[in-house]
Amino acid sequence: MQEKYSQFKAMFAITKAGLTATFRSPSAVVFTIGFPLIFILVFGFIGEGGGFSVNVAMDKTSDSTNLLYFAIRNIPVLRFTDKTGNSVKEDLEKGNITAIIKIEKNTADNPAYLIHLKSSEAVSPQNLQTLKSILNSVILSLDTGHSLMAKVDANIEKIPGRVYREIDFILPGQLGFSLLSAGVFGVSFLFFNLRQQLVLKRFFATPVRRSYIVLGEAISRVIFQMIASVVIVCIGRFAFNFTLMHGLITFLEIMFLSFLGLIVFMGYGFIVSNVAKNESSIPPFANLFTFPQFLLSGTFFPITVFPKWLQFFCNLLPLTHFNNAMRDISFEGASLMSTWKDLGVLLIWGVILYAIAIKVFKWE
């Protein structure tokens, strides 16, 4: 009796062959693992070396009617944030802001004003001491000779905080960079070449169903990229102490988010592989989707450095929401469910991209 043809065995055979071919491709290994790791190493070492800047915030209840207030606001070495409320508190907890400055009138006659500082345990004591020295120098410059205008309160209020290292920002961005590159460029070139070399057409002539052919090739890319994601996160964790707030649980949530992000990004790869007329036209089509996101999605620096109008467009991009969710999960300890807004935007992008991909997909 003839054995029944197994679609699953055929799909797994395609997956195995695709995975083997991917591992044998130097460009796939370099761009998927090597390139992001270079950025992680560079920024990791930069983060270890540290760098000094005095980022501060002004308490909104400060007395702003005096000369001292304007003098402090105009100190060139102090960089005042425009954030308010919980955003300032979060930056303070991470050590991104050295202190919140509050100026109030003194109930006693001398000095006329008191300067209170609110900081966190994540802030370097040297930074706080430098800030106090700067403020004292301003006070001395305003001294009339009769009495000091103000005094910095020696008792600094401190809130709990955790150090937000460079690696905690850059690694999620580089992981998103790797997933987006693999999902778009990897899939585009893979399926275009399979179609160009008539491999898909030959598959179509076999008993394997179309869906299993596509799934087999897609699964091979997913397995390879998930291995790369594990390598990237592990190196960040063990070499540079990348924050995994809840340990293994956070790691598993990051892997699930990476899987979801990769599936979404692959949708555009399928589109490009079908609309490209030749291999040289793939990079321009792919870069229409990837290049703006590399620059505008918080991959290398926060999107807050951009003007407000541009931030609106940044927040429409899927990689922005992937990066936001990744950082919230890893450093803030957020759960997947609590990042539902970012996940929702990713899923909406996925539906749109795959709807287009299904429309334009062709076997020859």
C-alpha cells in the first residue's frame, strides 16, 4: 500500500534546507548577527566609560519672579528638560536627570531664597556635587556684599532609582535593527531568487501545497533570526549587564516580542520580493521601508531629539513601537499585556502588510 504523502514532512524538509542555506550565507550571518553586535560592543564600551552632562529640571512651583531664577535658567552648562510630571520622575529614577531644582522664598530674613534639590539614587554623587558647585557660584556672582541672596539646602531629597546604562537603550534598538533587516532584506532576496531560479515553480509541480512551501521557507528565516536574537540578548546581558528586570520571564517576553516583530517585518519582505523586477531593484524598494525607521524609530537615539511635528510621524512607524515595548519590558519590568498599545500598532501593520503581500504574491 502506498504511503500517504506527508505535507508536514515536506515542509520540514524545506525548512531544513532553507536554514542550512541561510547559515552558509556569509552576508546573512554578518548583517543579522555581526553588524548589530558591532554596534552593541561600541556603545557598550562607550557606556562603560561614561560621560558628563548636567541635565536638570526646574520644579514648576519654583518662585520665578526673582533674578536668581533667570540666572540659573541661563547657565550654559545646565540643560533643562521640557518634560513634566511622570516623565520627569522616570528620567530622575533612571539617572537621566541629575536633579529637580526648586527655588522658594525663605521664611527667615537671610538668605532671601532657598534652593532645594531632588535627586535619585541612580545619580552619581559627583554629578550632584558639581551641580551644587555651579549653583553656589551663581549665588556668589549675585552677592551684593551685604548678604547672600540664596543658599543651597544641604539636605537633598532622594528617591529610589536604578542606573539606566547606554546598553539598556542601544540593545533593544539594535535588536529591532537586526529583525527589521532580516525580515525585509532577507525575505526579499530569498523569495526573489527562489522565483527567479524557478525553484518555487518546481516546488509547485510537487505534491507540496503552496502554503506549506511558503511556511517552510519562512520558518527557516524565523529560526535563524531567533537564534541571532538570543545571541544578541545574551551577549548584552553577560558582557555589559543589560537589564532584564524579571530575569528569565523578561527574556522569554523579549523573545516573544522579537518573534512577533519579525513576522510583521517579513510582510514587507514578501511585498518587495514580488514587486521587484530584478535583484538590483530590491534595495531601493526595501530601503523605502527600512531606512526611515533606522533613523526615526529610536534605534540609535531617542525620538524626543526631533521636533514635535516629526515625532508624530515617528510614532506611526512599527519599529518605534517595537523599540518602545522592548525597552519597557526589559528595563521597566512591564508585561506584554501592559504594552498592548505598542503590540496593537504592530499587529495593525502586520494585517496591512500581509493583505498587500497576498494581493501581489506570485509564483513565477
